[in-house]
Amino acid sequence: MAKTAFVTGATGLLGRQVIRAFDKAAWTVVGTGFSRAKPPSILKLDLEDQDAIDAALDQTKPQVIIHCAANRFPDRCDLDPDGTRALNIAASRRLALAACSRSIFLIYLSTDYVFSGRPGEAPYEASSHPNPANLYGQTKHAGEKAVLEVCENTGSAVVLRVPVLYGHAEKNAESAVNVLVDAVWKAAQEKDAQVPMDDWSVRYPTNTEDVARVIVDIASRYLDADEARVAMPKVLQFSAEQRFTKYQMCQIFAEILGLPLSGMIGKGEDKDAKVARPYDTHLSTKVLKDLGVDVRTMDFTDWWKREMKAYRR
């Protein structure tokens, strides 16, 4: 009998890849969205409506929920703190209640930004103490706690933390990495351009295809464990190991595209930034390795060399 995966945020950067990965693994996949939902392929679901959540789960009867939906851009979170808390915390608790009451396994996608990222602290283990530096990290950590508290002692939920993501995008603005390609073009094409770019904080950009593959593996392993998953780890972390600043990523993009980067200026720490950014939130993948999950990732530069054939002008 085919297993069913229920994916929130299925129209987003990661959600689309999660749909593809479960489909490739021969699962039945139900994708949900809200503002970009396209029924019948993607169901429209308001995660603030408990009755709608209950009805969708009762109709589709999934074995696993992958909760990708979130307000995940730190600047936007600060502009709409109430909306961010509603989606990142309250909706996550609502979904966990529905999942746990139906014995559906829930994978809650979280972030490396639950950690402070102060110099010298990384890498962070799954058991390290979260101390987020901004509202986005605070709400995602609160979402983690809400999900794990609701599903405590049931084995019905895990948290999966990931870093900044890149991959196939409908538009570059979907990813904090992909959007740097636009900055490189701006620096190359605009006369007297002086595009500032962070050359202080370090990131570990991870491809959405790799994350989706790992999610399918986690779902399969935990479901196969059945009642034994109560004793399995509740917090997991996945990350690529290649380390870059945003400016270094732009240098790679410029080299691939054959563009000059003289119109871009690398900047150090911005202590006056409206939204605080951590310096280094590198995630340890030890718990996944111990579970036997393949944590290898594709090479950042090689992927972009293939992808950027479409960007050449």
C-alpha cells in the first residue's frame, strides 16, 4: 500500500522539491499552499483554520506531514511580527495537535538561526542550547518547542534544522542565495554601481534537492521504526559543509558568468543593521549520521555552473 506525504508550503522553494522527492520515491503526495495554491494539484489550506486542517487530514489520510510553510525571511518577519508568530508558532502548534491526535508523523522544518552564531561557538550540535539573535529565529525556536511539547512521548514529531537554501527557483527572490545573482548583474551593468555585500557572516548554502532527499529518508526511517521511534532523536540537523560569505558567493557567480565585480563592495559586520544576523551558525549533522542518513551534498560551484547556463546573456 502506497504511503502518503502531506506537504505544507508546497509552492515554495523547498516545498516544490519535497513534492518531487516523495513522488520519485513512489509515495502519494498531497501538496498544500495558500496564496499560491493551484487546486487541484496544490490544495488551498489556511493553517490558521483548525477545522480546515482537520478536514484536509481526514480526507487525505497521510502517514507523514512535512511542515515547510513559514515566514522565513528575517526582514519580513520584523515588518509583520504578529503574522510571523501566527504562522511560525501558532499554526505549527495547530498542525501538531491535528497530527498527534491522528498518529501522523510530523517533520517540522526549522533553521540554523535558532542559534546566536557568536564567533567561536559553532558548530552547533542538535543538543546545543538555542539563543536566537532575531525575531525569525525566535519564532522558529518557539515553533520547535510547540511541536515537541504537543507530541511529547509519542514519537509523532521531529524537528529538522537546515541553513540557508538554494536551488531551482521560480524567481531569484525566493532564495537568499539565488537573489545574489541579481546583485551580481546589477554590479556589472549599472554605471558607477557600488553594491554593498556582506563579507562578514559565514553561511553554509544547502541545495533544496539534498534537503528533500534527506526528508524522504527521515520519513521512511521513522515510519519503519513504528513504536520504537518514541526513543529516536527528536531534533535533527542537516547542512552542507562548504562555507562562504555572501560576497564570496557573488565572486563565484561573477566568475561563472564572466562578469566583472568591481561594482560590488564587500562589507564587514554591520553593527547598525535593523535585523541582527549571526556570524556563524554551522550545524553539526552528527545525529543524522548516527541514524545512517546520507548527509553528502552536491558541490555549490558545480551546481551553479550547470544552472547558470540559463543565465548567460
